[in-house]
Amino acid sequence: TYSGVATATLTSGAATGTVYVQAIADGVTGMVALEVTAPEAELITLSAADSWLPPDGTATTMVTAHVYDEYGNPAPDGTQVVIGVEGDDMQWGTIEDAEVYAGTTSGGQLAVTYRSGTTPGTAVVRAEVVGASLPPGAGEGVDGSRSASIAIPLRTGGYVVYLPLAVK
């Protein structure tokens, strides 16, 4: 002890649950229960395998949600994520043949198939972590969800060429 105070550092393992810490000094016993939980999802990003698709209703690309905890590590397996295509009547495309798809992460990722819509323009795919809590210090009216979106151009034609272009 130092000035009547004893300090100790508890480092948890990978298991979650209740941990009981007991201290004994001069015949007096004290105990405290601590709840060890997995870190929550803090950040979600989206990536698409292709930079654009034709608006033919059949072209597909893989869209992957990458979910990380507050320490930058992959979120725990089983973290729930909802991915959907913004817009009405699936004109901008589908995720796993539906407008919205719910799934869970493995290794911090959830990969889904996006199928292009039939309307030229830009499809917006949005992903959100289900059940994310409010950030510390957040007040009323603050959205506690962790979400990300990615734009997938639906266009006809070949490649976009940016000038100047030099061809030999």
C-alpha cells in the first residue's frame, strides 16, 4: 500500500464474462465484480471490387463491409451489419437480390453481391452496424449508428480517359 491505498492492474484475456477481484489486507477482505466485454464496433468502411458497372440489371460486383473496433482491430465475429441500396423500387440495384441484406461479420468483414440496376446514374450502397451505442459524451439527437456508404456509377461505355493522354 501507499498512503493506505493499494493499486493493481487487471489485464483481461479473450473471454468475456464477470471477473471477481478480491483484496485481503490485515484480515479484511474486499471484492469487486467487473464485467469484461468485447470492444464494440467503432468504424465501418465499404469497398467495391469494380469502380463502375453497366446499368443492365445483370452485372455484379462484390461489396465488402470492413468493421473495426475502437483499437483498429477487426470487430468481433458475429457483429451485425445491414447493407442496402438507397433509392426506390430497386432501380439502382440489389444486395443479395434484395433491397436490404442483414448479415454478420467474420474476421471483421461482411462480403455481399451487388447487382446493378437498370437506370444509368450513381447507385449508393450503405452499410450500418446494428446496435452500435452512442459515442461517449453524445447528447440528445446524436446518431449513434456506425455507417458508411459507397457510390457505384452505373454507366454505359468503356473507360473514362483523363487528359492529357499520351499514347505510343
